[in-house]
Amino acid sequence: MTITIIPLTDHESYNVNGHTVFKDSTEQWISRTDMSDMELRAFRRYKTAVIDNPRFKTHTKATYKV
């Protein structure tokens, strides 16, 4: 299974295999649609490696093969 994460707005919203994940007013990442366990894991990895990393100024598209 291939999971693609595309930044829509850096640090605010991302597209994970067609699911929009965004930060709400309490700084929690949420999606209005149900994501699979693999998609959630891939987004957590992306968050740790890219979103939370201060060295990345502009976020890029990422593809995970699970």
C-alpha cells in the first residue's frame, strides 16, 4: 500500500491519500473522514520527521510504502 502526504498549508493542513488532516483550535490534528491505521501511522511519521522539524522551512510531498 502506498500512502501519499501532500502539504496544503504548511503547519496547518495536509492531504493524506485524499483525507484532509488539519490542526484545530486546540492544536490537535484531526480529519473529518476516517483514516486507516496505516495512514495514521504514516502521518505520525511525517509529523515527527517534517512538521516538527525546525530545519524544514517548506514542507514537501512524501510517499510511504507500507
